[in-house]
Amino acid sequence: MFTSEADTVIPGELLLTLVPSAADSMTASVPVHPSGPVESGARSLGVDDLDTVLARLGAHDVTRLALPAPTGGAAEAEAATRGLEVTEEQVLARSFRVRVDVGTDIADAVATLEALDSVESAEPNRYRETSVIPNDPSYGSEWGLAKINAPAAWDRTTGSATVVVGVIDTGIDLDHPDLVGNIVPGYDMVDLGTNPTPPAGFRFEGDFSGRDAIPEDEVGHGSHVAGTIAAMSNNALGVAGVTWQCKIMPVKALTRMVRISDGQVRGVGSSADIAAAVRYAADNGASVINMSLGSSGTTTVESSAIAYAIGKGVVVVAAMGNDGTSNPSYPAAYPDVVSVGAIDSADHRASFSQTGPHIDVVAPGVGVLSTYLAAGYGTLSGTSMATPHVAGVAALIRSVKPSATVAEVTDILRTTARPLRDAPADPVPNDSYGWGCVDAAAAVNKASPIVTRLRTPVLPCRPPLTFPPFCGPLRTPIQICPPRTMICPVASPFCPPTITPTTPVTPTPATTTVTPTIGQPGVPGGGAAAGYDPYGYLGGAGQAPQPEEGPSEGQGTYEQGYADGYAAALAQVQQELGSAQAEQMAGTAGGGGNDDIVFQPGPFIKLRSPILQCIQVTPRSPFWWRCPQPVPSLFEPFCPPIPYPWTITTITTTGPTTPVQGGPGGGFEGGLGGYGGGYGGSYDPYGQSPFQG
């Protein structure tokens, strides 16, 4: 509708931004936009040089664009955390809309005001319109969702209810059954005054004067945009949106305007109201802002409001425009705005889509089906229809990565786009398609990469550390069972203790001559007389045997002595090992007097080798494990034989020693088998061959 920058100037309106010192020194009370149709603004600002010029221009209905933010250290700190200058934070609070006589030359008025020291900027207020080309509903399907690869993205996410998309447009059909469940409270920011001057050949209709909390759509454009972003999906009704769970905040900044010649309806608003709408959305929780609107020419209040929103972390997405030229359209051409062009179903640039070096991506914008007025549905074309596809993808990115900054979201949208070009030699990005067609699935996957979760390997434990068993406790073997540490129980094989007899007597070397004698049982000076009878040859208490105790010489006495001595040794072993082991020993060694018995070192205790299994120990750590009680399996440790319990002591004498044959009970020498008898006659400490010693 507006073919040149001059056409966008709103007659009888201009915008002023004061320098900070002038704003601080104001004496007049100036309200924010009036809340009703009756003019309630001021006629002056309380700044002397400025008020003189305003009076000459016939100024009336002067209103603020925003309330001043708190000042002082807290405000500066908050602005710093958002990366904003305090002056930028306050720019809308220092900005005013001034209505003057309709016949006033706005260009001359702007030049006069800008020459004042109290004025930072003066500019016309401009019309903005919806970026849509009306078209018959000839496309019956939502081909655009498949084109941007939305179904694959839905496998990862359908959006989050915590992500809100501010739709700055003509409002939304607040009762539409395919939208109502995803709408959060918004606001009607349109305030064109009681008697606005429309462009030639048009008239304003509906609710265009005064703000309120009912952003009802009277055009259909905002409802169509909202459905593309977040129609209630998978509900067996109507259409699906790019997101299913994200919320939409209707902020009405455009009103209904009708072309008198044919009744064609447009959505039109002012830069002042759009700036106020952007700030409202940014201050009330919007994470993404969709602006399917624009026209030529810039305004300070509009660019400042967008910079404010971006500084608060809001992703701003705007339509490139529909005049098919390379002329920049605003807000799309403002810095850091994601600018969107339109393509058709064949991936060709739509003939109406504007071009330029500031374009970021493109999206489906021809014959797009979505929600419309009166709970209906309609097919529209325009960069306005492409923009909500991209805003919806930005909302999906924020759903999977809420911490993503504006720069990160913009980079993801660009670098994951499917490259498009008119000629194979064209670079990417280029002025027609930017980085290419937005790809929802690729964008979501880059924002939240898929992590392949491998199953935890179940590894068998390595065999226990092996070493020959030995008498005494075994040290705890520590096994490495990657990636966990095994702690295995102590295995202590039992071995019979060494039998320690009474400390043998080591006689002091004599200084007199010793004449050894042959020890005889019962002979004075022999074994019994000496009180030493270790093998029990003499029996009883060492008394000489009586003749009636055995039919042959010394035979009965020897057998009885052997049995008594063996019993005494067995009793000592029983005391050391316990009754159970002693019984086993007795059963193995046989009874007393058995000349065929051979020496036995003692019973073995059969141990069991561990078969280890891993079980978790809680709650310390999942990386510490303990082996359970081992499963039985037999092995016999090797224990060294018990050493001979008696010690042979050499007696040193000063006189000649004549070895004699040791006999049973024959004195000290005889008790050891005799130095000459026992040692020279095959030492036999247990008396197993008694007649040899």
C-alpha cells in the first residue's frame, strides 16, 4: 500500500526524544497514552525553548511512549546485566508523540525541533502495515511445515509451555478453538487518537483509539500468524503449528483499515504504538517476538524499543517486506533482527519477497493455510506468512535450550538452514535467500545435540591373584574389575600349629670326668632314678617293671610305656588343636603300640577357593563394589611338616667319653637312645623300633 518512504508519514504526527538533561528538568505532567477515545494528553513539556516551538506548531495531545524506569544504582546495575546503556534503557521514557495541526509541514517541523538543544531527535511518526498479499484459498494443505522439516523436529520437541512468543500484529481471535488453549494475556497498544488521518482512499474502522487489555483481532492477519506459530496441534481440529506447546502473547499494534474502492482490509499502525508493543512484550515474559509488518523509513523509538528487547534476551523476527525490490523495510533492517524472506513450494523466491544484504533466512510464504477470523481458516501469502515459520523454529530452539542467547539462536537459524541460490555460482549467504530455507529439525538438533547413550558394559571380573597358600592369614587380594574396584573377603587357611615340647634341658658342661653307663630299666641311676622318661619306656611313674607284667624280659614294660607316652603326646596335640582335630588325628595315626604306623604331620583343614561375583555397595558410590561370600570349591593348602620336637645337645666333657649303646631307660644317655646307642644306632625318638635303641 505504501509505495515510498514519503507515503508512510502519518499526517499531523511527529515523534520527539529529549536529551537526558531536558527530560530530567521537565516541569509538565505528561501522561502515557490515553486509555480512552477522548484526548487527554498535554500541550507542553515544561521545557522553555521546546514549548515555544510546540505552541507555534499547534501541538496538542502530547503523550509519553513509556513510563520512566527507576533510576540510581539499581537501575544502572540491571541495565549492565542486560548489556544496555542506561540512556538506551530510558530512551522510550524520554520519547513523546506529539500531534500537531493536520496542515503542518512535518518535514519543516522536524527540522525546527531538531535544531533545539533540548531535543535529541525529531522524526515523523510512520505507518506500518501487515506484510501480506491477499490471495484466494487455493492451497489446501500446510505444505510449509514439511518444507521446513518440522515433523522431524517434533520427534525431539513440540515446544515448551514456558516459551512465549509475542505476536505484535492486529491481535488474535481470542475465541478461536484452535488457538485459545495456547494464548496468554496480552494487550491492545493501538492509539491513533480520536480522529486519525488515514492515507488517501482508506478509512479506519473498529477499535483504533485508546489502549485496553483486549487485543481482539479485527483484520485476520494476526490470527493467521499466530496459528502458524502455535496452533493447538494433534487435536483432530483445524491446522497444526510449528510448535504445539509454546504460548502466544497477542500484543495489538495494528488496527483495521479498509480501502474504500473495493473494501480490501489491511492492518495498519504507527511506529509509536509498535515501539510500545515491543517494550510491553519484552517486559512481560516474551522469549521471541514475531513482527510480520514493516515499511520503509526508520524511527528512533522503534529501533530503540527493539534494541531494548534484544538486550533483554528476546529474539526478534521480522518480515523482509512485499514490494519485490531491494529497498530495506523496517523493522527487518534494524540491527540484530532476524530478517525473513518468502519462498514457494518449489524453493523459488516469491516474486514479492524483498531482497537485501540484511536477509537471514527464508521460509514458506505462498499459499500458507492457517487460522483466521471467526474461528475459521484461510490461505494467505506474503513474507508475513514466512516470518512465523521462523519465529516458531526459534521457539523450539528456546524450548530445548532456554539458555541460548539471541546471538546463539540467530547463528543456529542461519547455519542449519538448507542453502538456496538462484544460480549454482551464487554464494551462500546471498541477497535473495540469505543462508537458505530454515530447517526446524537441524536447528533443534544443533541447539540440543543428540547424545548416544551406551549401555554400561558388564565385564567379568579377572581371576583372583594367585599364590601358593601358606600357614596363617592370607592378605586380602584386590582385584581390578574395570571399570570398578573389587574388594574381596579375606580367606585364611587353617594349618595345625607346630607342637612345641617342653624346653629341652641343656646341661652345663661338667668339669669332672663323666663315665657314661648303659641305661637299664629300673637300674639305680638310670632313667627312672633320673626322673626323665620322655618316651614312657618305664611306664607309670617311672617305676621298674615287675616280672609278672610280661612273659619276656622287658617286653610288657616297653609296650605299656609306649602307649602311655603316645597318649601324653596326643593329649598335648588335643589341647592345641581342639578336640575335633585331635580325634581326626587319632583316627588317622592309629592306636598305641602299632609298630606299623608312620609319622603323620597332622590333619589338614580343607579350604575353599573363592568364586567372585560383583554386587553393588550403597550408598557410598556406584564405582565401589564388593565381592560376596565365595562359592565353595575345595583346595588343600600345603603346610610344611612339623619339625622334630626334640633337640640333640652335645655334652662337652673334660674327660674321655666312651660311647656306649643306649638302652631303654638307661640314664640320660640312655634316655636319648644313648649317645653311642641312639645316634650310632639309627636315631628313633618315637620308639617305633624299640629293640634297636
